[in-house]
Amino acid sequence: MSFLSKIFNKGPKPVIAKSREGNLATLTAQKAGPASPGVVKKPDTFYVTASVELGNTTTKCIVMATNLNTSESYLLNKTVKMTRDIRQPKPGEKVFGKTVWGIELSKEAVTELVKDTVLESLRKCNVDKDKDLDFVVRSTGVTAGFATAEEAGQLIIALADGCLEADIPPRKMSPAMSISQLPERLQKHSLLENIMFDGAVVSVVPPEGKETVANEMEGELVTAGIKLGAKWTDVDYRNPCVSLDFGSTLAGRIVNNHEPYANTIGNFLGLAGVVSDSLAKGSGLIDKKNGAALDLYSDKAMKKANHKKAQVNALEAHKLINIRKVPMDVERFGTVPLNPEAAEKAGTTLIGCDVGFNGDKLDELMELGAQFYDSDGLPTLLSTLDYVSTNIVTRLLDVAFEEDVIVPGSSLGITGRAGITGRKPQLILESVQDKFENVVFVEDGLALGSAIMARCMNSMGTPKVPIGGKQGGRCILKDRMKMNGGKFA
């Protein structure tokens, strides 16, 4: 930091990729004109996807349109509902899981919530599910309330049923097997004749063998989403990279620099936003069962915070927070089901964040939040939440470096409510800038990941503006075709 920066207390400025809003009718109505004298610009084609996500705190349907010439994505609509408002299971309905806060879920209740959320989102942005919508991807952050990693897959099925109830055709939820199965306007943008989808998403393959952790898909999507979101910035967030998703629970990946496909050599899991939620509940200003830190946040209040006291409070809170490499003798860490033996066989290091043992000290964290609120007030409590999240990031990365799983030159990407709100981007950047040259914060990483996964599943890359591959490198299409024996390889 320069001398003048120190005087004026100005640290490095975080790079934040915010969702750019758009209207499908306006975007598609823009006619391509000459880019320069004698040069005609290619007409823009937009790929419209819906990301349906059931999280511990919120349930969302996010509709996005991606320009297939530039890989730039536009937010058409984001419909958000509080998961705590899902109806209770009716008599005779089987409860197959629950959120991290104990909200019970039945297949029928999830199906209804998803159906209503999807239809509302499409209606608000005037996207016709038959004519305009190209693909729907389902995902969930609710992995803690299941007995095994396999059982968490039942929730994905319930999400699919909700989409079907909303009259989304099954063909829009599974990859095309040939170009002829795609709408005519998209066929020229697909490379299905050259290479089929082989499981790699933006040039990263998941761990081999059995599922290692219940939130594996979430980690895959957020990593891909941060790559797509970074296209709005100057940050080259390609392999090697590290991703962290701070939703209610923690997800993310550590990716190496192998070519053409990189490997997942580390997974993050456990508790994240739940930590801040517990401290916030201690204030008594939000519901102690279903409240979230989001309910409490205020920019105005933050201006009155005592940040030095907040740092001290955060260190006190971290005495209850357990961050480490996941041991081999557990089936859960931070309430998330996992398989340490499968992870070891796959060469994947699991790094977790817990409060006590599987969240058994969350109540103590809530009591600590009450003490902070009573002694320091709301503004300093809110600042404490920022420092708590920052310290979680720092400790997670410290473990990863100690385990020697982060490749030199890796870029760092962060998404999720407990990682990008308030002063967190600034504080996190200050704490990691000596370890990472490239750091980017991305809104709606999971939804962006769904948008790019849909494209990967239908081989709709942008070779001139590659999202996959290595930092500073070219498109890896030719290498992929050679490896897989594709047409023209």
C-alpha cells in the first residue's frame, strides 16, 4: 500500500462482477450493424437459461440470457423466496430431508415451491417457456439434512418434478444428443458435431470414483459461474483457480493447471452464512429460528460501527469455529455428508468449516452475538460479521496452502451472500492480496454456473472468447477433440 493510501486509509479496490440486467425483447431486437467501415458484425444470438436453486435460506429462479458471440450474460429476472416459508409437509407426505435450520422438506412441498417460483420468474421477464427458454438447470445448497451424499440426490429429483409441474419440457433439462435436437437459431453455435459433452464443465473434471461430498455439484457450478462472471471484468479467472461460495453452507473447489482438462484437487465444505446468521440472531432483532443476517443488514448502520472492536469480537467468535482438513474418521463435517475414503482415492483434499462438531456450538455463537449486540450495538455487530467471514476465508486458504494443494499463480473467486456483502470484498482482498494476484467477487455465481453448464452440456462454447482452459491460453477445443477422437481431430 502506498504512503498516500495509508494516510487516506484507502486499500486495494476489489473487482466485483455484478449481474447486468437486460430485457430479452430489447436484446434480441438490436440489429447488428457495421463494426467498422467494410466490416459487418455478427448478429447476436442469445441462449436463455433458468437456474432453479433451493438453498437453506433462499429459493431462487434466475433467468439469464447469454450472448453466444461474446459470452456476456444478462440477468433477465431473479425471483427469490425465503425457504423458511415453504409449506409444512402434509399428513402422509414423507419428509426426506431438512434445511440446516431444521425446516422439514417433503417431495410434494418442494415441487410446489419450485413450480410457483419458476412460473413467477418467467412471467416477470416475459420469457415464453416454449419459444424463448432454452435450458433449465437445478441445484441445491441443502445438503446438510440428509443421511448420506446419495440421498441428497433425491432433492434434485424433487426440483426436476417442480420444473415438470411448471410445464418445462424434459428435453430442456437434459443435453441434446445431436445438433438437430437444438432450436435452429442455436445450431450454428453448437459444436456437437465436433465433440460431445463428456462431463467436463469449463475445462474442469470432477473427482473420479464415488461421490466424495454431498455439495460436489454446488462446487462445480460456482466455479464455472465465477469463470463466466469474470468475463465482465479484466480478471482472467481460468485454470488454475480457487473458488469459495459463502451461501448458508460452504462450497468451492481448488483446481489445478492440467490440460486440456484440469482436475479438482480440493473441495471446501461445511458452514458459512450460517455462522453470520447465528451471530445476528443473538441480537434479538430477527427470528431466532428462521432469521438470517440478510434480514438485519443496513448500510446506514454500518457507518457507525467501531471496526477495531469488531475485529476483536471476530477473533472471539473464531474460538468456536473449527477450520481444518477433514479427518478420515467422519461421515459429516460442518453437517455436510461426505466420504473421506473416496476423496483420498480421488486425490481430493477436503477442507471444512464447522462450529464445534457438526454445528453443535451454533447456540453458543448466538449467545456470543447477544453479548456483542448488548455491549457494542448493531453497527459493530454487523461489522463483526464482515470480519468473521474474512477470517474464515483466511483460515480456509491457510489450510489449503499448508496442504500444498493450491497451484502457484491460481486466481481466487468468491461468491455467495456471506462473502460479497458489506465490507467483506474489501477486507478479504486486503487479507489475501499477498497470496493471489487475481481476485474476483461475483454475484449469483451459482446461477451463472447453471447458465454455463447448460452451454457445456450442449457444446456451445465460444472459441474466440474462451471461458475454459488455462490463464492466458487459447481455446482448448482442438486439444479436446484430439483427446476424445472427435470429428476433425
